[in-house]
Amino acid sequence: AGSREKDKVKKIYLDTDRVDVLSEHKGFVWCVDVSTDGEQFISGSSDKTCIIWDNNDSSLIGKLIGHDDGIVSVGYSHNGKFIVTSSKDNTVRVWNRKTQEQLHIFDKHKHAVLGCKFSKNDKYIISSSADKTLILWSLGKNRPATYFHGHK
């Protein structure tokens, strides 16, 4: 779960009384997701980084560095190969889960990107923004497939 306590991720084991406090972030932790295979989880922070954690022993696997402002949404692809992040820097970024290499930067939103999710077939990402738009991104073409306007 995310934490409002600065720079901490608290991992709570529901079947025991154990709680791990993970303190690698330098800012508030705003989002978290668990990989589809349950082996990892990822946290995003106001410190502009995402940290990938081992879900078995809570060790740090790697950091995703590249955003210019806080990370507000993170998610794993359904096939488990990719990670998507969105930020107050107005971008959506796609990363290789295994190598942590940044693969795509989507930058058509005009304000903070508040949410992002992979489609069920992992061919698209949908993002939501404070600019009152949704964008459906085509991963194969590395560009927007559709814009959705209408929120007031």
C-alpha cells in the first residue's frame, strides 16, 4: 500500500502480524502496483522515481529514473513484460520490466497525467490527465490512437 508518511512504503502481510517498512524513496509515496505474477511490486513517489521491489523478501530490484516530476500512477502489463508510469511532468512512460530500460515517452497531455493502464491485450495504454482528456496510446505505433474529450 502507498503511504502518506514521507519516503516510506509499508508492506503489510495479511496472513500474519508482520509489517515491512521500506525506506528508499526520498519523497511521498503516491502509488503502488503488484506484478501479474506476484513476484514484484512497484512504488511511485514525489521524488520522481519508481522503485521495483522483490515481493518475497522486500529487497530493492531497481529504480526507474527519467520523469521530471512526481510519479502519480504505476502499472504492470498483463503479460508481465512492461511497466507504465505517469507523472505530474505531463508524460506517460513505458519501461522494460526486466532491464528497467525506458522504451517510450508519450508527451501529448497538456497537464499532469493522473492515471495510466494497459489494455487487456497490452497493445494500448489509456491515460487520464488534469487537462480533462483521456488518450489511448498505440504501443506498436508509438503515438496516440484516439483522444477523448468531454470532461468539464
